Amino acid sequence: MINEKDKEKYKDKLITAMVFHAEDTGGLVIHLNGFESQEHANNFCKKLMKNSGIEYKSVKEMFDLPTIH
């Protein structure tokens, strides 16, 4: 159970999602936005993957690639 202090901590932190489902291939793309930092995004992703039963390694953990925008 989450306590009142933790509720306040997360109250103003909104993460939004766009979900695209390709019915013909069964594919799913999820775009999440609203993280405070790269670390916040990575921690969220790791928890999401773990809770989904999907083994996950970030590209940064596997390769030393530059960020492309």
C-alpha cells in the first residue's frame, strides 16, 4: 500500500503513452513520454519489462552507441 508521502511524491509526475497496434502482424509499439531523466526512463522500462516477463537489456548496455535525434 502506498503512503501519503509517496502519493505526493508522484502526484505531479505524469507519464503519457501512445500505443500503436499493427493488427496484420500482431506488432505493438508503445511510446512513453514524461520522464524526468534518462535514469527515470531506464528504471521504468526495466520494471515494465520485468513485470511483463520479458528479458530486457538496453542498447546502451550492449553497445557504446551515440544518441541520434
